[in-house]
Amino acid sequence: MSLTKMTFFERFEADILSGKKTITIRDENECDFAPGSIVEVATYEEDRWFCQLRILSVTPIVFDELSEFHASQENMTLQELKLVIADIYPNISKLFVIRYQKVTAITG
């Protein structure tokens, strides 16, 4: 069964809403999203809903294959990306790149 909800740290919310962040990198526990599906998105810290995303693709990747291209899609440098991933998923090399597109968001 595909996952229907995704959470992000609050610090990434603005980049997601502005379209500057167009992928997320997750481990195998958080990769079961169906391309074409729409998922609800909330903050990790408070579980506060802030948008819906359409899943475009889910692609396996090894940590050492992360590139400047992935970093730009995450709106950070490659060094920042590798530090963030290593902090969230220590000692895990098998990851998944989940590409998405914002569908709806909170309107102020």
C-alpha cells in the first residue's frame, strides 16, 4: 500500500511552497509513494498541514551518488545536502530520490 502523507522539517516549508525544493531524499522506510499520487504534507515537528504534492517519481540512489544536481533540487549545496542526509539517516547508504510537484498550499 502506498503512503499518502509526507512530513518535512519546518525549515524546508518555505522552499517547498516557493518551488525551490523539488525533491526529497528518504530511506526505504519512507519511499513507498506511488508516482502520480497526491500526498498530504505536514511539518514533522507539529504535524501541521501545509500543502499537497504530486509524486512524480521514486528513484533508488546510493549516498555516494548524490550530486550537485540533487543538491540544487534540494535548494542547498552538495556539502549541505550530504550533511543533512547523514544527520537524518546515519550509516544508511541506500536511499530514494522522490521528485514531486506542489499541487495546493495554504492560502493566507
